[in-house]
Amino acid sequence: MHMFEQKSDERKKKEAPLAARMRPSSLHAFVGQGHLVGKGHVLRTAIESGQIPSTILWGPPGSGKTTLASIIANSIDSHFSSVSAVSAGVADLRRIIDEARERHNLYQRKTILFIDEIHRFNKAQQDAVLPYVEDGTVTLIGATTENPSFEVNAPLLSRCQMLTLNPLNEDEIRIIILRALKDQLKGLGQVEVEFEDEAMLHLVMMSNNDARVALNALELAVMTTPPESDGKRRITLQVIEDAVQQRALAYDKAGEQHFDIISALHKSMRGSDPNAALYWLGRMLEAGEDPLYIIRRLVRFASEDVGMADPQALVVAMAAQQAVHFIGMPEANLAMAEAVVYLAAAPKSNSLYQAYNAVQEQIKRGPNDPVPLHLRNAVTPLMKESGYGKGYKYAHDYPGHFVKQDNLPESLKGRSFYTPGDQGHEKEIAERLDAWWTGETVQEQEEERSETVINTHVEFPCGDITLEGELHFPETETDLPGRQAPFPTVIVCHPHSLYGGNMNNLVVVSICETLNRQGITTLRFNFRGVGNSGGQFAGGVGEREDVLAALEYLSGALDINHDKIGLAGYSFGGSVVLPVALEEERFGALALISPALTDNGWAELEKFTRPKIIIVGGSDSVIQVDRFQQVMMAARHPMEYHMVPGVDHFWTDHEDELAGDIAGFFEGVFTVDTPEEG
């Protein structure tokens, strides 16, 4: 280097801002980011081994991204080329890459390409670097304050190690300031400075965890303060306020003001006063309070003081927390203000708070009763034999997806912890819970309407296992023609057990109840491995034996017309019953509802020549609707095939319509006489 150029560089270093002069050149002098550069941690290990991968450093301003990149270059004796994405373009990148290639070929020296603010490069600019990162021409270190997942191209990001830098804490900022004051070579050590405690505290707080901001303000304060008669430059609170252009507010984050103002914020929101709440929020934020401390209080408030009166309040509070993490301060101050106003203006309820307090008190003083048997999962055969899960009512199998059932331990039966209030959404919750638990349920109304049905829980053998079922007889009243025994009977089979199917499925129950009202007996049962039925799921093969076992059980039952037995299957149940019906002639009629058939199964349908009905929903996304249409078009009797437009596989909101069609089919086949109305 020419002598004049060397002197020029030395002069530039001396005239550089304090933040640039104080930049550490080794990990020993680096402050913060212990999770990356601490002993045994990822970045220190990589530097010490000399194996540095291409890396994206993601962190807030002033957290040490540029410094770490420089330390890496110095530590592994690599050439360090630095560009800023704000001003550099593709031509600059190509020049650096050409130089890096030549440097490696001539001197076998690596090049680290540091791109500051890499998120400001567009896709084309980022793509220009990609092949040279991939072939090792350069080791890329990108620095960004934005989330790389959104701002860095996926191909480039996948070839880099992403490291997250945390904001420097107040102790770390203080260490950096004190070092600058003592360093006689690069810092302000040659100037005698005396700092007031309040001035130091304000400088640390107003730096917003940014070392560069702290050092720039420190340099301005010291260099613009003239020495007094004793030669010392006294840095007072007023000097620092002038340097950072922000007045120190009366606020002590560790003292009484801290707790007084957060209390004022909480009580202003509870009092539904958005103006006061905004003021107290501003007092804390402008004084440098940790925004996450405030957010934690907002989240708690959303549950404690708003609760179920407006469940959206918790969502808004958590969104403010995400905004603080995503864009940082001070940009996130409006997100916090929005949350505070929302919480203050929301309807209030502490019902949830009181309910959980009551639960805590009950747990402290009450016995820890065992879980009722019907609520336990029977995950082993022994558990099933011990009664685990027996009698459990699956709510989705009942009208309105609700059924009354004891869910508390016996000693707490009937105990109420949660009492909803009368504000906001909680008023609707109160009405719904009251209708479910104190009013007459849809299920109870159905039971009243089904008073002409006699239900019997039955068990019957199938080889060496036992199956459970429900046998529903129409009541034998002599004044109702066609309702006298023996009755026509239909066996109804449920959907796939591995997807929650059982004999209490809503479609299955609706079909059975409608058939019963038409004077037809029904038997619905649980396939093997379901509920209290023995055995295990058998992929549809063993389940065929279950259907035959149900038929054998009916053959010995009283009040059954053995010449009028039908078979129905829904979904998986349909795929099980078709081959059984083809082989067993005692089934005089067949109904398949949304049958989950294979191509071979659809082809077999026409082989069943006795009366049948196949009914599917036009919007079914589970079965092969197009295959169903092909079979229907080629059928000898297309009227046996029905497709209901707009209905899904689960017959949501169409259960009664479906049940009426199935009952009408079997009623016509078995010519059941029903009582005339009026």
C-alpha cells in the first residue's frame, strides 16, 4: 500500500464515529449473543474450527450482526468484502465474485461476502449470488432485520445457516458504554468524563437495546460538553436528553412508578376507559418500558377481565405480541395501542377468573377422585373387560351433537364452577348451556316421539368373541294394524371404526328410529373391536362374519318375521354388507348408503337381483361418485340408484331426509301397513 494511502486509512479510522471505532475485532471483546458465541455454542465452535458455512444473521439493529461478520473474517484469515443492499447492485456483486475467484486461484484465500440489509435485494439480485454460494466461490454472510423466511429467496436460504440474534439487554448496553469511556486508543478514554447515574440510566433506556444508538448518543454528549475548571466533562441528565432528543420521564422500571402505572393501565381498561388506558400505555412505552412486560399484562387482562364476554380479546392481545416480535419497537406501538383500546372497549366478565379460582380451591381442599370409568380410554383388552369406556355417549352421535352425561367424579356430581355472565358473547353462551343442561334436549324430545319403540341392549356370539348391539322393536299395540309381531327387521351397519364409526352414528340412529316408526324392527350393532364388542378391527373381512352372526342371532329371536329381513350399510358398512348379501339369500332387500366400494365392489352391485336401493350424495368427496354414475347408467333398473345433489358423505343436515328414503324403501318391500292419520 502506498504511504499516503496508509496514512489516509489511519486518519479515516481515527475520524470514524465512535460506534465504528469501538467495533470488536475478536470474540473476546464481543458483548452479547451468548447463545451463539458462548463457549461450546454453534458460532464459536464454527469459528474455532475454521469451518464457516454461509450464514444469515437475523436480529434487530445494533445487536452485532456486522461486527460478527467482521470477526468471522478476521478469525479465519479470509478476505472480507462488504456491500450494502441499499446501494449495491448486480454489477457490484459480479465484480466482487470475479475478484474472489481470482483471489482463490492465485492465493488460495477464501472470500467472505457480507451483504448488509440483504432483505433489500430483490429476487434477481439474490439469485445472482446463489450459484457462487453453492460452488463455494464466496461464503455469504447476510445481515437482516427482517424475517428471512419472508425476505430471502428459499433456494438461497436453504443453502445458509440461519442464526437469530437477540436484542442486547440493558446490562450489555451499559458494558459497551463503559468500555467506550475507558478505551484510550479507540474510545473516549483520553477525555475525563463524569456520568450522573440518572444520565447513564436514561442513555441505556433510550438506546432501545441498540449499541450503535447508545454509542452515537454518548459521543455526541461527551464531545459537545465543555470541560469544567477541573478538566472533567460532567454528563448530566439534561445533556443526555439533548443528545437523544427525548425527555426523561418520571418512571423507574424497578420501583414504585413501574407498579403504579401498570396498575393504572389495568384498572383503566377494566373501567372501560380507552382514553386513560392509552395515556398510561404511552407513559410506560415512552419511558422505555419493556413492551413484552406490558403485553403479558394485556394477555392476562383479556382472559381475566374480558374472558368469554368477547373471546376475540385474547386473539387481539396475542396479535399485539406477535407484532412486537415481528416489526419491533417503536413501530409496534400502534399495535399495542390497538390492543389496549380493544380491551378497554370490550364487554367485561370475570366469570372465567372466578370459575378457575373455584376449581383451584376445590382441588386444594377436596379429594382427588378417580376418573369415572365411562370417560376412560380402553386401550387394552384388560381395560375393556374392567369397564373402561363402557356406557360412554359420543356426543356427535346425538341430535344437536349434545347428550346429557355425567363428566365429573361422583363426589362432584352436579357441581357448577362456571357461571356465565350477561354481557357480550357470554349471554349467548349462558342461553346455550341453559338449553342443554336445564331444558329438554333434542334427544329427550326424540325419545318422547319414539314412545312406540322398545329398545333392548343385546349381546350375541360371533365365533369366540361377543358383539354388542341395540335391538329396537315397535311397541305391540293391538289397535295399530301392521304393528303386531312378528315384525319385518333390518340390520343396519355403521361406518369405519378407525374413523370414529360405531352403532351410535347419527345416520345409523336416524335410519333405525325412522324404520321403527314405520313398524319395522332394527338391529344396529358394533363391529368387532368397537365399543364393548370383542376382537379387533379386521379390515372388512372379519366384519362380514359379524353381519352373519347378527343374522343368526335374529333367527332365534322372538317376534321377528324371518321371511322379511333386510340389510343396510353406511359407508364402510356398505362395503361390508354387499358381499354378505350376495351370498346370503335370507336377506330379502339391501340398502347401501354412500358405500365405500372398490371398483370390483361397484361391478358386483348388479349381481344382487333382489330389491335394493343405493343412495349417495352428489358432493361426496370420499366415495367414487363418477363410478356410481357409470354403474347407474348401465343398470337394468336405474331407479334403484339415487344421487342427492349438494349432499356430502356425512349427510350433514340431511339425516332425516335420508332416513325417510331408506324407511320408505323397506316399507314398500315388506308392505308394512301403517296407521292412518286422522
